[in-house]
Amino acid sequence: MPTQKYSSRFKVKSVLQALKYPDGVAAYCRSKGISDAFIYRWQSQMLSNADSLFAKPSRATQVKVKRLEAELQRKDSIIAAVTEEAIELKKNFRPEALQALKS
């Protein structure tokens, strides 16, 4: 039987809904067809990583993000220039000039 992959969004939503479910976690899991062991494992993972939600990114991470943003902006400007050139060439294209080159 193939293992099913659950998205992180699904895991968070399931844990929160299971904890609020009026009949308990086990009843929620039965209603959704997932193992309660999954819910408890996902809950543990959420709690162990919760502090990262409020942590300020490190200086190295901030520098890397700035560098990547600058690189992306440079690439965007190059793509815009090449696209503009291609559009201009397409506007000025004359099929008879291509025939003259082939002859």
C-alpha cells in the first residue's frame, strides 16, 4: 500500500481541528480516516518548531535574502530588455528579406 503524503497546511489544520473536536482526537481521526498517531506526531513537531514562528531571521539570512532579491531584479531587467528586443524584431520582420537571404 503506497504511503500518502500530507501537505504541511493539511497537517497544521488537522492538528488544530483535532484538538478542538468536541468528541476528542480519536473521534476526529476516525471521521477523517487518519491515524491518531499522525496527529500526535504532527502536534509534537508543531510544538517543537513553534519558536521559529517568532524568531527574527539571522543577519546571514537577511544578507542572503537581499542578495537574492538584487539578483532577481537584475534578471528581471535582462528578461525585460530581451523581450522588448524580440518584440521590436517581430514588428520589423519582413518575410521578403528572409527570401532574399535564402537565394
